[in-house]
Amino acid sequence: MTVIIKNASVLNKDGKPERKHIVIEDGVISALIDGNEEVTGAAEIVDAEGKLLIPGLIDMHVHLREPGFEHKETIETGSRSAAKGGFTTIACMPNTRPVTDSPEVVQLVKDKAREAGLVKVLPYAAITKNELGRELTDFPALKEAGAIGFTDDGVGVQSAQMMKDAMKLAAKLDMPVIAHCEDNSLVEGGFVAEGTFAEKHGLIGIPNESEAIHVGRDILLAEATGVHYHVCHVSTEQSVRLIRQAKEIGIKVTAEVCPHHLLLSEEDIPGLDANWKMNPPLRSRRDVEACIEGLLDGTLDMIVTDHAPHSEDEKAKGMQLAPFGIVGFETAFPLLYTAFVDTGKWDLSLLVQRMTADPARVFRLNTGVLEAGAPADLTLIDLEQEKEVNPADFATKGRNTPFTGWKLKGWPVSTWVDGKLVWNETN
């Protein structure tokens, strides 16, 4: 079937908007036509009415909770939330129950995603069995089953030898190692960053070194093994500095950052509200500025959400007892557009690139571009629409966000995956 999305505002190679008609045939973009030309003959014509059309957003760090924690999220509800947020490809972490440490669980995730029929779900597999850090998983079998990389996200691999062995094996398989960087000896008893908020409330703080020590260690191991090493949810100035230095000398390291670590610092936490509890924790304003600078200069390659839904009962236990994590799919683009693009601090093209082409490049995905021959994974965004963040409207099961009530612009209004409309604002 031929579908034409007409009168779309598309960013050209110079990052400037141009009016285009997008022709989609059999799930693939077949042509981009000048907006001044007439278009007819399609089985379906969608009028974009001048709204921004971009490649579908890509999120390489998400938690879909299934199997094992379906009360928090399922692959179907998470996929629907992703589609509503404009994401067409997402990569889910293995800290499920059972852990995604066997070909059978990898296959289960793929089957559930196919049944949902919404967005493309790429499963990571665990580095160690049950994410306990004691024994490596069967990397070749997990790759064969469809895992796209190896990570024990949720916990850091504490043994340097275990991590080096994992990197050696992953390098042989031409697969990436994705690291949650956290030295457990420095975080015990902490659930907010070491700093003024912790001091004010008499809390044990998590120091920046807990993250940066593992980043530095793993960079040296990546240099020794030649693996593609990817750093999860960077949050500290020290980590940014180490990654920048590693890239300068040619070590194969890439990294990601979350919207909340670009927008919020410990100074913004209003009190002991667990919707502000995430791991890594919100750091100092200096760390926020370092992350922004790292994203702008390419030290940090991409933006991810670390979408981490929990039930309302779990988050109601308070800052000390509640689990770490916030939801992120449905607010990510509007948050960043409003804070950085609408204020003139960033070019729109930079934001789009860090959420589409760059993650596709780093993880060698066949998507992330809007050009003839590419999959018709597309997101239509209304840059002028302004509304408040209201968790009651979320498609995810999670309501855990610190952004409730924020007035934002730049909301996705339609999402297509392989040319199929999987969400629009009238749904």
C-alpha cells in the first residue's frame, strides 16, 4: 500500500526546515517530494499541516519489566507508551525475573514485542547469570537468539576480571558491552547524591566517584580488549571528562545521558518525594552543566530515557524505601525541546540527531534517517502545542515522574513503524 504524508516540515542536511511530501511504499520511504508539487494516487494521504516530521525516535536504554514485574509494566504497555512518546525503536534491559540471561528469555521478549505489534523492541542480555557478577552467560547463544549487546544494568559488574573476560568474549563476537557504572563499596546506604540535599536531610550520599571509578576502570579494560564499550546514563563531570579523554586517544567508547540529568540537579529536589529518586541520582549543577557540554560536543553520543516504571504503592514507600527510577518515554522530547530548543540554546537538528541518527550509528541500526530507502519509522511532532505533564494521561503503567505539572511544547502527535500508524493523538 502507498501512503503519502504531505505538507510535512522536514529538516534538510543543513538542519533547516523544508516542506516535503513523504511517499511510503511497503513500509519503506520511497521518495521525498518538494512540497510545492501536487501529490495524488496514494491509497492513503495524511496531511501533516506543516508539523515537524522526523525519523522515529530511538531509545537504547529502557525497562519494560516483563517478564516478572508485570504490575509495573508489560512489553505491550511499555511499547504503547514508547509509541506515544514518538519512539519507534527501543532497547530493553535484562534486569527482569527471570533475568534475560538465556536464549529462552530473549525469545520470550521478542515474541511479546511481536504480539504487541507496536514498536521495534531490541533485547539486551545479561553479562552474568542472574546479574550476580559470578559467572558469565553464554554470549554466543544469546547473540544467536537475538540479543544486541550485553549488560548487567541495574547493578555494576564489581569484578574487574569478570568485566575484562566479558569484554574479551564480546569483542570476539563483535558485540558491545553496555555498563551500569557503580562501585558498590561507595554507595551502601545511599539513595541521593552526596551534596547539599543529603546534608540538609541527614542522609548518606552517593558520591560521584562511585560512577566515575567504574568508567575509568572499564575504559582501560576496553582499551586492552578492543571491545565497543558503552557507558549507561552518565551523570557526573568526572565521567564526562574520562570519556572525552578516552575518545581523544581512540578507545572505542560511547555514552548516553538521560533528560533528567540534563534538566535537574539535587538543588531541585523539593523534599523526600520518591518520584525524585533515580539511579544515578540527581547530581550537582556542575555535573548537569558537564553533561550538557558533553552532549553538545559529542562526548556523550545520545539521549536515552532509562524509562523505569514502578507501581504507585512502591513509590509511596518514601525516598528511603522506594525503588529507584522514573518513567521517561512520553515526556522526553517535549522536555528537551522546551528547555533547550525553544529557548534558543540548541539547534533543533542537534536534538533530533542525538535521539535518532546517533543511536542508530552507535548500535549499527538500519533506521534513524529520513531518506529514500530507509524504513518508514517516523514521528510527527507539533512544536507549537503546549500542555501540562499529567501522569493520569500516560500510556505507561508508571506514574513516577518529577515533571508533573510542567508546561511543555513539542509533543509527538503521530508515530509510524515500517509505514504502519502505531499511535496518533486521537487514539
